[in-house]
Amino acid sequence: HGYVKGPAVERLYRDARFAELAYGTSEMQRAFIARDSLNRYKPA
């Protein structure tokens, strides 16, 4: 399948897939971080 198989590799891949499902795609995460960062420095 083009990837190394082993307990550590399988766990890391499974955890990465779960994180994407739980927290959204990396693009969504970047958008949320950017929005929160900009809002943090917004003038009062």
C-alpha cells in the first residue's frame, strides 16, 4: 500500500485520521487559528 506497517506507524496514522475527523481538516484549523489571532489583536 505504500506505507510502513507496524504498531507505532499504525497508531500514528489512526490518531492523525481521528484528529482530522474530530477537529476538521488542516485547512479549517488554519482558518480558525488565523481568525482567532486577528480577533485577538483587533483594536477595542
